[in-house]
Amino acid sequence: MRSDQRLLAFGNQLIDVHLWLREELAGLREDVDAYFVGGARLRDLRAHCLTFCSALTRHHTGEDDSAFPEVAEQFPELRPVLEELRRDHRLVEDSLQRLEALVAGLDEEADPAEVRREMDSLAALMETHFVYEEKRIVSALNALNVPGWDRSLPAFLLTDDVER
């Protein structure tokens, strides 16, 4: 979706971003596996990891800073759900930091099993978080009326393949 198109269903767009993030993680997993069998350059793997981690962090920070306050204001009954989602964000961020450190240390004889375990952990965290979030707040996001969001994509809806 281009930034000059009006967003009518923020929750549906959120699902699209989650799908994109899942695909990016799958691509990163493939790059890690390729690296361990000698088929990927370390520099490219590190760049992909950094790009993915930055995108996921931007998404969650955007939710915490803009989407969740709007949802809380317009749907106060969802405040406990939003707190749970924020706790999930911290768990995901911790996993991202561990993954980045592991990828940064790959040239120092890293244990492939440890890297894969961290990726599995991150994937499980993301999946449970995304499914819960989609079940609990998509309809509220679709009902939001936030002046300005129809002119400019909020940070939690940005992907690398959209025009900003």
C-alpha cells in the first residue's frame, strides 16, 4: 500500500505487516542455514539480521508509542490486553538482542545449534504474540479514527516494501 492511499482498516493492515515479518524471519532462517553449510556470506547474513531486527523493533515501538495509546483511549476495556502485549514486546526485544549477539559472533566459532535455538525461540514468541494480538485488537484497530493516519502510515504499519 502506498502512503498516499487512505488506510481504512488499520487492523487488516496490521495482519499484513505480521505476515511480512513472518516471511522476513523465514528468509533470515534460510540465510542462517545457508551460512552454516557455506552458502551465504557472513556480511550479508549480518545485514539481513540487522534489517529484520530493526523492522520488528520499529513495529513494536510504533505499537507501544502510537497504536496502543489510541486503542486504550478509544477502547479502555482493552488496556489489560495492551499491557500483556507490551510485556510480549519486551520478551521479543530480549530475544532479538540475543540473536543479534549470536549473529555478530558467528565468525568466532558460534554453535549453530544455539543460533537455531534462539531463532526457534524468537519465532515461537512472535507467533504466539501475533496470533493473540490479531485475535484481541484487530477489530478495535479497524474501528479507530486517528486523524493523520490516513495521510501517513504510522510506524507500526511500515515495512521495507512500502513507500514512506
